[in-house]
Amino acid sequence: MESSPTATPAAPSLQDAASKMVKDMHFVGIFAIIYGIIACLTIVGMIFGIPYIFVGIRLREAADGFSKYVEGKNEENLITAFNRQGRSFFIIKVLIIVGLVLLALYIIGLILFFVFNPEIFY
């Protein structure tokens, strides 16, 4: 019994998918850089602003590496792109952890403030 080929919807090619991903990575990279610059306008904002600038730079470098890989099929470009993208994700992960720790400290501070200052409610 012969197997008949089944009709599958046309899947986007690797080049099409990579092209869309590169455009999105460039956009997110530019947005992260702009957000970082705006956050750096305040001294406290520099804590998050400077790392966001590096996230944007790494994402743009990763996007360039992916586009070079698609153009030339050079494995070194692909490895570089994944390394840059991994580095940007690491920075984002650290920012998330720092943000959660600061949020927890803020909530604990509020609770302690209201516990030791009950006259505020009267």
C-alpha cells in the first residue's frame, strides 16, 4: 500500500521566519535602548536604564548575526547570534529578579510603616 502525500499548509521558509524575527529583534532592541535612555534621566532610573541599553545593543547584535547567517549560512554567525541573544535574556532575567526583590522590600516597608504608625488611620 502506497502512502499518499497529504496536503499540508505552506510553512514559511527559514529565510522568511528569520527575516521577520530579525525585524522584530531590531524593533525591540531600539525600543529597549530608547527606554533605557529615558530611564537614565533620573538617578534611580539608571539602575534599570543602563542594563536596558545593553539589552537593546545585544538584541540588535543578535539580529545582525541571524541575518548574516541567513545570507551566508556561516555557522559562526549563528553561534554569535545565539550568544548575543542569550546574553540579552540573561540581563533581562537579572533585571526581573532585582525588580521583584525591590518590590518585596517596598511592600515589607509599607507593612512595617503602617504597623508602627497606627495613628494614621485615626
